[in-house]
Amino acid sequence: MPSEQSDKVDLPQVQFLTVAEVAARMQVSKMTVYRLVHGGELPAARVGRSFRVPRRAVESHLRDAWSDAG
């Protein structure tokens, strides 16, 4: 019987960043990060009234943007 666990993300292993941390890492404004999140280009989890973005999603987005620009 196949395990359903293979489709699930191990949340304790996921590192989340705040919008301010993402903005600093990407060297853009917080508004730009909000636009990326609301536009669906950057996945995020809503926590109360704020967002948390998985660190790997930021790294992936930067990698993809770098290769698209080159």
C-alpha cells in the first residue's frame, strides 16, 4: 500500500521568512514582495494578517529570475 506521506511537506523542516526578510534578501521593497505574493509568483502562507514565505521558494524564484535574465 503506497504511503500518502510522500506528498506531504515536513513542515518542521521548512524555514519561513517574513516579507521584510524576503525584501532584504532580494534587495527589493516590501511592496514588490507583496506584489509577487498576490500575483502568485511567490508562494506564501498567511499567518494572521501577515505572510510567511518558504526560504526555498525565494531561492528558487531568484534562481529562475537569474536564468531568465541571462
